[in-house]
Amino acid sequence: MNTRPPGEPQRKRIEGDVRRFVLDHALLPPDGRLLLAVSGGPDSTTLLLILARLAKNLRLGLGVAHFDHGLRGRKTALREEAFVRDLACSVDVPFFAASGDVRSLARSQRLSLEDAARRARYEFLASVAECESYGAVATGHTASDQAETVLLHLVRGAGLDGLAGMSPRSAWPFPGHELTLLRPLLRISRDQTLAYCAAAGVTPVQDAGNVSPEHRRNRVRHELLPLLRELNPAIDDALVRLADAAAEDTAYLRSVASQALLPPSEGAQRLARRVLAEWPASPRRHALRLAFASLAGDAQELTQRHLLALERLVLEGKTGDSLDLPRGVSAVLRRDTLELSSGATAALPDESVLINVPGEARFGPLTVAATEEQPSAGQWVEVDAASADSSLCVRRRKAGDRFQPLGMSVPKKLQDFFTDAHVPRDTRDSVPLFVSPRGIVWVGGLRIADWAKPRPGCPTVYLSYRPA
């Protein structure tokens, strides 16, 4: 006698599809801790229900995060939050919630309402993940979302990256967070999430905003895709296959393009100028996108016009030429590199600051320190303790400064040292100098003095600086 509840075979099939996709694309966090972004709609509800059923088998430790954008009215928002809280409680998963004023954010930062909502939501998810020690966050994006995303990118005029749509695993979309974004439902459709909820006996929240023609995605979903289905009933699958093919080609090009990227520094990404100049347009442009995305979080606002301007800078520009890019990123052509940075490099104060040894102090935009233990962040060096006495101070360069670099027997002009080290003139006032009565102990981020090097059997101290 069959005692399985109605819809159970369908649930099993969908769960099996998701499980295979998760394993095939290595979407399991190393420690198993995974935060789920759940709005209460069919897709994110299905995400929670499926992963809760698979949690024991996949050794997952789940959490649920729900964000109210402040766009739907307080009564509706409270009802949706209660639904998600009860759902999380029913599967014994921790629940976290918050709300935001997205309209104010959009006005203050001159963003569209959709962009502001996305930024606020991801900032909340990142804060919960970091506070609660979740290294990865999963969203309920489906194959239907993928098809819509490809069409949206196509309409906007995106290139191969845009045709690749969303990937099963990606870096966090905004800088400043070491988190992974996962999309476990990217191979099941929106119809399947609706069917799964129905089979589970759960009625998800329906967002009226998902039918509003004000949003471009809704017009693609309710107007463009139905027309395309008249030409090809399997257009959704075709668009997903296109995304897969584009993603494979993009991954190869990125692996090539990454060879032009040099080790990044604080707030900057450098690319090898000669390599960029010698490469064909395709890998060169991928390298430029990678560099921009490393600073801005993604390359969505980097248009073809910006890429062409960057290429002209590399191929035709002179050392010192610069270019302003979206999201506060600037590009400067150096002697051997193209340097992209987020925000202008701030000059350090005219006044010096004393540091207790051990101790730390604030110096303009920096926190500077002398410690007995190795720092865990920022730029640091180890020097002989005798070279960093109680009169240690930090300042910027002055006319007439001399410095005896490690490996040299006599001092030289600091200006000549900067020139030999290829330090651009416009950044030299941003280099902190650690100075004792004997002279410059460390030219921050570059080299220590020869007489300050650690000596066998003698105590040492660590000098460091980091953004305040």
C-alpha cells in the first residue's frame, strides 16, 4: 500500500535535481555553515524547504536571513517576516531579520530603487553572515531568473560576460566582504518552485512588485518571454544553455586575462602595461573588467565606452595620464603599470605623530603602531628594537630627507630612492616614514634602513600601518 503523501514523488525529484546541482558545482561550504536569504516568495521558500530536508545528508548548518526593504507597508512587512520566522522555526533553523529605508538610500546615493534595494539587502546579509560566522550565503535564484537575466543583459548591450548570466558560485557582489554567494536552485524553474511549495502544503508570500511594469525585469518576464515562447516554446532552456556556453568561454578568457593582474595593494589594482599593450582586444578587455570588479565589486557599470577609453589610455597614453571611471574608481598610467584605485590617495598630515613603543597612534587616514607581536593586518616590517626607541615618530617626507636603504652602506636622497623604486610623484606625500633620532627607520611599504635590520639574538619590534 502506498502511504506517501500527495506530491511526495515530485518533491523527491526536485530535491534530487538540487542535490545533484549542489554536488556537481561544489556548492557546499567547507564548514557546512550556510546562510539562506529568504523573502518568503516561492523561490526562496523552496530554497529553505529543500536545503532543510537535505541538511543532514549534506552536513549543512543553516541560518535564515530576512530583510524588509521598507517598500511594502508595515502591515505587509510584518506578515511576511512572521511567515519566514515561522517557516524557519518549523525546520529548526536560526532566524535573523532587519529592515531598511531603501527610498532614502536611493535618494542619498542617487541610485534606482532596485539598485538601492539590492545594496541594502546584501549589506544586511553580509553583516549577519560575518557576525554569525557563515562563510557563504545562498539565494533562491532559479533557471527562470537566469533566462530573464540573459535577456536583460542582451537588451542592455552586454558582451560575453553578460550572456553568461549568473554563476552557481560567485564572489560577494560588493567589496569589503570575504563571502561567497551561492545559487543552488539555478537549474530548476519558477514553475517547479511553485509546484514544490504546493506539494509541501506551504503557501508562499506573493510580492505585488513582481508584476509591476515599472521594473524592467517584470516586462521581460510578462511581456517579452511570452512572445519569444511563441517562436520557441523551449526558449527558457535555450537561454540557460546560452548562459552555460558563455560562462565556459568567459572562464577561459578570465584565466588568460588574470595573467595581466599584478598583486593588489591597499585600495588599488595594478596591471602590467606592456602585457596589456601586446594583447588582442578580448583578453585585454577581460583583464580591465577583472581589475575594475576587484575594486567595485562587479563590472556592471563599466560600459563599452569606458573600456574603449581605458584601451586608448594604455595604447596611446603617456605616463601620468589618468581617467575617471564609475563608482569612484580612477585609472592612472604609470611607467610599467596601469593602476586602478578606488578614491584619491590622501596626502598625510604636515605634523608628525609620536608612537609609544609598544603602542599605536592615529596619523591622518592611518593607524600607525609599534608592537612586540606580529600584526594581523596592514603593512608591517620587523626591525631591531634598538632602532625604534621612545622617540619614534611617523611623518611624511620633507625636503632634504636622506635614507640608507637595506643593503646599502651609505645614505642617499629619499627623492632618489623614490625614483629608483618607481614611486609616482603624486603618491610620495602619502608614504608614511617611521623616523628615530638616527634617521628614517622604515619607508612605509617599501624598505627598512640597513642599520635597523634585526640582529641575531637581539630583541625586535614590529612597525605597521593600516587604514584607520
